[in-house]
Amino acid sequence: MSPLREMTLDEISMMTEEQIRAVWQLLESVKAFAHFSAQKQDDPFYSPENQRFIEEGVNALNDGKGVEHDLIEV
């Protein structure tokens, strides 16, 4: 067994049930975030080209160009 694994198991063995539950929830959150990040990379909305397009539109609106409107349902 590696020294790191042995040290980790020693630390876990001294934790209370509540502490173990908190660590588990933290690990689940990290896992969910990693999954979201992977999805985000596959989503064309987050592509560099689209993000530049959105930024240009925001800058144009901030410069007084264009017309703001509410979302249009399609």
C-alpha cells in the first residue's frame, strides 16, 4: 500500500460519521462540477466564436447601438 493511501485511510478512520458525510458531499459536488464543465466544452453556446459574438453585441448595446428588447418567445 502506498504511503499516501495509508495516511489517507488513517485520517478517515479518525473521522466522525458527520465529517465523512461532509467530505462525501464535497466529492459529489466536485464530480457534478466536473461533469458540468465537460458538458460546457461540448456546448456550442460556450464556443470562443459565440462568446466573442455575444461580447460584441453587449459592447454595441453599451455604446448606444442597437435596440434592447425583451426575450421573444418562439
